[in-house]
Amino acid sequence: MTLHLERHGEIAVVTLDNPPVNALSRTMRAALADMADRLDGDAGIRAVVLAGAGRLFVGGADIAEFDGPPQEPHLPDLLARIEAARAPWIAAVHGMALGGGTEIALACRYRVAAPGSRFGLPEVNLGIIPGSGGTQRLPRLIGVEAAVPVVAEKRMLDATEALGSGLVDRIIDGPLVVGAVDFARDMLNHPLPPLARDRSVTDPGPAYWQAAEARIAKASKGQSAPPLALLALRHGVQHGFEAGLRQERETFLRLRAGDEAAALRYLFFAERAAPRPADLRGTPPRAVARVGVVGGGTMGVGIAAALRNAGLPVILSERDQPGLERGLTALRAVFDAAAQRGLISDEAASARMAGVRGVVGLEALADCDLVIEAVFEDLAVKQAVFKTLASLCGTDTILATNTSYIDPRQIFNGLRGPERCIGLHFFSPAQVMKLMEIIPLPETAPAVLATAFDLAANLGKVPVRAGICDGFIGNRILKHYRAEAEALLREGVPHAAIDAAMRGFGYAMGPFEMQDMAGLDIAFLHREAARLRGETVPETAGDILVRAGRKGQKTGGGWYDYPTGTRAPQPSDEVARLLAPLLGPARAMPAEQIVARLIAAMAAEGQRIIDEGIASTPQDVDLVEVHGYGFPRGKGGPMFLAARKTITGIPTRIPT
Ligand code: T1G
């Protein structure tokens, strides 16, 4: 970590050099404060250019510091110091200026930027709001209506937009620092513009604030920071810069110390560690240019879409022409839907489809670098597919199964080149869900495992390595989550109360509503298969419902009734009648107790999974739950909550 100083005549160039993102750590802040004093005392200096070394200007405050108390020099004080400097400071931005990076640029007298650079205040992703003047200086530079989307809605501004809005004074084509020094020299011949803090700001009026509040409340989906960022910005518009700065700082410090921000910081670092397991760091992944997908059903189509979205050409194989046509039609529908939602252009949708070659049979996959199987979840069917593939493909073709619960050792049993076999468990819809469970066999080569992690990163997925057991990590925990929900049911707690409690906790839907959406028959068939194998599997409420034809939304009723055409769950008298003999008398249970019971069950199974070596860390278990099973991000995950003991009722020591 260093701060470089160069003199270009009467212009000083100060370069932040704190890899990997020039985070404004305590030492960087102290060095900048000292530099400001030093340059103020140097009469030969008439302007200061502030630049960043490496690939970007500044990635923000040092998030790692947030788990401890704020340390001096505090960033707001440093920014006020820069504003008050005798010689004006000019921010020279390249790559990205995020959070404190944008805020330090706002505190400068001028801002110049390289083409392609981007500005943002993404603090709300971390459960906080900008804490160093971003909510106050930005609207005074670019106006309230341009600033609110940046401050409270994660909107980024590219260099052109920043220039147009008044955030940037000049775009520098060519060497940035040279151009910034030239700009500084020009600037010295003109009167200085007022500092952002000294500029007036127009209140857009009550209708604007009302619409912004409604929009942001809806988009924030229960996360507390976005509405508070808007409030801080508005307070400063209506009560002045200093009052706004006080509200911003108070809100920032309160959120920073809270559980939600701690959870989001925890996930921020866990998500960045996930693609780079320590034991694979020295193992180069193989190049993957040609990918085959076997199976044009829901999973195969989703996987093919995910590959195309990442720019990889795909050969989609089905066993017959009708199946292939269905698959290609479904895949085209995925891209067309993305275009209709404005996520991609029509041209991009066509280009993605053009990168798919549909074939009948497996012969065309012979030269693939990787083949991902996504056929019917049946061992014999999968074994037959891989037996053929092993006869067609060389042993350097990686063979991957998308199985969600079958033991991959059985699927690949007896194949030549077991070292190139692996499980890649995608989650439906595979082009949307970020989680990828990576399940190596004992024989899987490290390079093949490294390739799987590299593929996940290229697909924008969150990879988690899972050991082999029934359900790997996520489905195994889901089984215990559901079992605990059923236990509560048997204790007389109505399933509607359990669902309501989990929705109140932050899930999009509770465990019973989720079963209705996914279908009760899947778990029922697993239980029946286990019973056929001679295992003792007690009768469950789900069995009773499925046997009565109540498989969920797809049959118009499961745990709830779904009147024709609606997907809104309605209480069902038939369910009450069917389950009365099984369930005890109804009893009330406080929602927080319901939540604690279910989270404790997940955390207990998560701890067993870690103890057995199926998952490597608590972070991995939480990434699975957040990115594969809808665990609310702002809560961090079951292991996070168990460690922090923020939910009453979770045993202090999770039983192993
Ligand atoms: N603080 C500490 N470490 C950071 C960091 C940060 N702000 N940003 C990135 N890292 C680490 C990251 O953990 C990883 O570490 C490495 O850098 C590369 O990250 C005062 C309060 C900048 C777009 O929210 O969005 O300013 O795993 O893999 O894909 O009001 O990092 O290598 O050990 O993501 O090239 C606001 C967060 C902070 C931006 C680069 N800023 N960072 O992406 O690399 S709060 C942010 C990012 C704040 C002010 C408030 C991205 C990136 P390791 P990476 P990348």
C-alpha cells in the first residue's frame, strides 16, 4: 500500500496504490491526510491530480474494516480536508470509482475521466448507505433526479453520462494523467467553480419524492438501506448540506453496525472466495470452447441458455427430432423472453440462438471439450448416455452429470477415464439461478475440478464444492428443513402459520407453498422408492395429500387450493379434513419461534455436513442456501445466524 507523489512543474500528481482495488483503508486515509497537509505547505504546488494505480481508480472504503469500529481519520473528515485544500484537487478516474471512490471524486474541485470509466454508489448492496457525503454532494452536482437512482437504486453512470450530467468536467482521450495535468494547467487560468457542497440544489417537489419512495420501497424487497439513502438525500435537499451530512452519517453508522450489513458483507467476501478454492490455486483450468448438452428438457435448455449467455457455443443433443424441436423451441423462448423484458436486444437473442447447433443422437459431441448430461433423473438412463459418450469422446473430454441427487460414482461406474468425470448440479432455471454444486468423484483430476470452477465463474455462477451424499448439500438441508416444518405441523402449528412466518423472515414463500409450486409428488416418489427398498419411511402429511391427488399447483391443489387460473394459495377445507387424523389440535406458536426452529434444523444439518466433509466451510453452506434455495440475503444464511446467535432458540452449539 503506498501513495505516490510526482511533480509536473506546479502540478502535483498523487497516485493511490493499494491493490487490488485501491480501497480507502485507514492507512490510505492517513497517508492522504498527511499528503494534503504536505501539499498545502508547498507554495510551488498550484493544483493536485488524484489518480489510482492498477485497473481502477478506487473500489470504495475498505469493507473489511466494517466489522470493527470506525477508525480515524474518518473518510468524511478527509474529504472535507481535500475540499479545503489551498491548491484545488482534480480526480482523474479510470476503470471504476465506487462508493468512497465516487465520494472522494465528488470532494475534489474537478473530475476528469478516461473513456469507459464508471461511477457508482453501490453501498446499498452491503446494507448501508453512502457514508461520506455521496447523498449530499452528488445531487448538488447533477441534480436530484439524476442522483437518486445512483444513491438509492444502484445505478451506475458511465463516463459519457457523467460528463452529460455534470459529474465529470472532461473526458480524457489518451494518457489519463498527462491529460489531467494539462486540464489542471488550463483550469488555473480560470476562476474556480464552487465546491459541490456550496452549490444550490432544487427540490423536485412532493410528487417526485412520493414516486421515488414508492419505487424504491418496492424494488428494495425488504432491504432497509435504499429507502434510508433516499431519506438522507431528501433531508439535505430540504434542510441544507450540513443537516443532510449529519443524517447521512448517523444512518450509515447505524446500518454499518447492524445485522443486515454484517450479513451482506459476509456474503460479499464469501462470494469472492468461492470461485478460487485454496487447494486449486496452482492448478490451471483447461480451455473449454466446445460444449455439448445432452437433453432438451427444462434443465438442458436452462444450461444451454446459461452457456450461450456466457458466449460459449453449444451443441444441444436430443434422442429424436421431436424432442430436439421441443428443446430448440424452448431455448428460443428463453432468449425471446429476455429480449421482451429488455434484458438483451433482439439481435443478441438471435445471436445467442445462432450459437446453438441442434443434433439428434450423441455422435456430434465426439469433439467437445465438455459434455453436460441433463437427461431424465434415472440411473440407468444416465449410465446409458455416458456409456455411449465414453465410446465416442476422447478421454480428454470432460463428462459432467447434472444429477440432483444420484451418486455420480454410480453414474460413471466402469467408464474409461474416470478422472475426467464430475457432477455439475445446476439449479432450475439454470440460466437464472447462480448456484452450481460441483461434485467431484474420488478419481476426478484436479485440472478437471479447476475447469469446473472456471466454467462456473465464466457463467457468472457461485460454485460450491459438495461431497457425495444423499442430496449433496442443498437438497440434504432442504429435506431437514421440510422435516422440521412437518414436525411443527404435527405439533399442531398450522402450515399457513409456518409459511407466513418464513415469508415474514424474508423467504419469497414458506416451505409448504414451495412444495405446492415444485410439486409434492417428487418427494413422495423418493419416499415410495425408499419404502420399496425396504427402508422404514413413516407416513407423512405429504403422502396423504398426494394419494388424494393433491400434488400442488399443477393439480389445482396441494397444501392449498388454487382456484382455476390463479397461483394465489387459498386455505383448503379438504386439506384440513384429510390431515385431521394425523395432526394434533391446532396451537399458536410465535413466528420468531417457528423461524428459530426451522433455521436451527438447517444449521444443525449444515454443521453435520461440514463435520462429514461434504461442505468445506460454513460460508459454502450459506452460499448454497442463499443462491440455491432463496434464503434471504440480508440474513446471511443459517450458519451465519447460528454463529451470531441473533435468532433466539438456535442452540449455541449446533449438535453434530
Ligand atoms: N474493500 C475491501 N476489499 C475489496 C473491496 C472493498 N471495497 N472491493 C473488492 N475487494 C476485494 C475482494 O474481496 C477481492 O478480494 C478483491 O478485492 C477483488 O475483488 C465510504 C462506506 C471493485 C467492481 O461496494 O464491486 O465505500 O478475494 O473479485 O471482479 O461511503 O470488487 O482477491 O482476496 O470483486 O474485478 C463500496 C465492492 C464500499 C465495491 C472489482 N464499494 N467491490 O471487481 O474483483 S462501501 C463497493 C466490487 C463504501 C463509502 C462506503 C468489486 C470491484 P480477494 P473482485 P472484480
